[in-house]
Amino acid sequence: MTELEIQQFIKLGLESGKTKEVIYSELISQGNSIDKIQLGFDILNQEDSKINSSQKTISIVVTFGVILIGAGIFSFIASNWQYMSSFAKVFIILISMIISYAAGFWIKEKTTFTKSGEALILLGSLIYGAGIFLVAQIFNIRANWPDGFILWSVGTIAMFFAVGSYSALVLAIITGFVAVFAYPLGILGTGSGDPFLMTSSTLLILMTIICFSVALFFKKKLDVSLSNFY
């Protein structure tokens, strides 16, 4: 067999689930030398490394692109804020978020551009979080500002479970940490009866329950993976 034929044989064998040892034995039984077989594996490994590096570069570029697009949307809203009605402001936030989520989900599930789909879902999550604070400002909602980060984190965790977006999960973890560390240390022990402090305490308890559920979810997945491994 030629080097190209060996590479094709190895590639097809790996795609069909054969182990490296099985492929080796089959190629040797066909009269191929160990050096030629190893060379075929080495060439395929180099091609895979190049593909992985390219995918990582694309992922980084797309992520930065999403951040810039999100910044552009927020800048547009901010520059025209005083000239827009409350309805227009909320409509722009909602439609931007829905378009980002819908386009991201479609691209992620229906095409091979999964990184681009993930990036659009991340953009939708960023718009969702900004929308929480913008809506609070539009309607002068009185609340502790870290509450917005808890709601942001809860929403992005829901998006993770809905579409399996790990970028949304990372954002949820970041916003969750911001919320927890932003609260005064004694907020849960307050006895003032302030309804807004009570709301914050309730949201913190809700966040704890959600985080526990997410941890349990990953523990079950890890247990299944380990059981299959062994």
C-alpha cells in the first residue's frame, strides 16, 4: 500500500471505532512495514493538531468579535438613550437578545460552524444581562444591584441547560461570583425587615440551590464517564 492509502485506511479505521493496535495488526497482515504505518499515524496526528489550532484561533477571533458587536449595540442604545421611548428601549433589548439566541442555536445545531453558534449564544447572554440593568434603570426599579447579577447568572445557567452552551455556563459562573462577593457580608443576617434585603436573601438562596443542582448534574455525568472508562 502507498503512504496515502495507509493514511486513508488509518483514518477510516479510527472513524469506525477501531483501536490503534487493531489497525496496526491489520496493516501488518497486509504486508506493510511498521515504519510506514507509524508514519501514517504521525501525519494524521499533525493534521489533527493543525485543525485544532485553527479551531482555537477561530474561537478566539469569533469571541472577540461577539464582544465588539455587543459593545456596539450597547453604545448605540446609550448614545440614543434620551431620544428613545421606554417601549423602544425594551423592544431593542428583547429583539437583539432573541435574534442572537435563535441564530446561535440554529448555527450551532444545523451547521458545522459550532463556534460561531456558541459565540452568538454568548452574545445573547451578554445582551440579556445588560437588559436586566437597563430595564431596572428605565422603570426606576429599586433593588440591590448585585441582584441583577444573580438574575443574569440564573438566566445563563438556564440557557446552558436549554442548548448545551458551555460559554453561557462560564458566564454564569463569573456573574455568580460577582453577585456573591458584591453583597455586604452581613446581608443574610440582617434583622431590619427591609423588603429589598429580603429579596436579595431570597435570590442568594435560589442561587445556592441552582448551583447545587448544576454541581449534581456534572457529578452524575462524571460518574457515568468514569463507569464507562473502567
